[in-house]
Amino acid sequence: MSNTIETIKEQINNNPILLYMKGTPRMPQCGFSAQTVQALMACGERFAFVNILENPDIRAELPKYANWPTFPQLWVKGELIGGCDIVVEMAQNGELQTLITEAAEEQDSE
């Protein structure tokens, strides 16, 4: 197993709310990442992110590990939630807020 996969596993395990994206939340480098960040920020909780443009190894390995070909990827409590379409849809129907709030509360209570 490559070190990159180990790194990915650590990132996912250590961050209850983790977004793999192109760019950063303040400067997203693609429209899908921007939409996903907006939906996450609207939930009002802190989240971790990895800029895959600065991490080509992760950019190459994560789609295989996640079995999800595209970015962004939102992971919550160790599970892949999905990409932009799923996150935006969940934000619209209120599921995202619930999911993110619960993950943040668990993080705070540890």
C-alpha cells in the first residue's frame, strides 16, 4: 500500500468533516468546488480541506481509493458523502445541515 493511501486514510479518520477540493475554500479553483464550499460554509461549522491541486499524489490516488472519479469529494465521519451535485442537493433539502451539525457536535464532545 502506498504512503499516499495511508495519508488519505489518516486525513479521513482525523477530520470528521473533510473536503477534497480544487483550490481552497477562500479561493476555489473550479465551479463545483466553489458550490460545494458554499453549501458547507452555510452549515456554519468548521471543516478541513485538502487542495488536491497542491497534492498530485492524492489527486491521483483518491479516486481509486474512494471509487469516486471526480472532485470535490466530501467525507463526513469517515464516509464518502459524494460530490457537488449530492452536496448541493442535500443542502437544499436540509440533510447536509443535520449531517454536518452532528459531525461537528461529536468532534466537540471528544
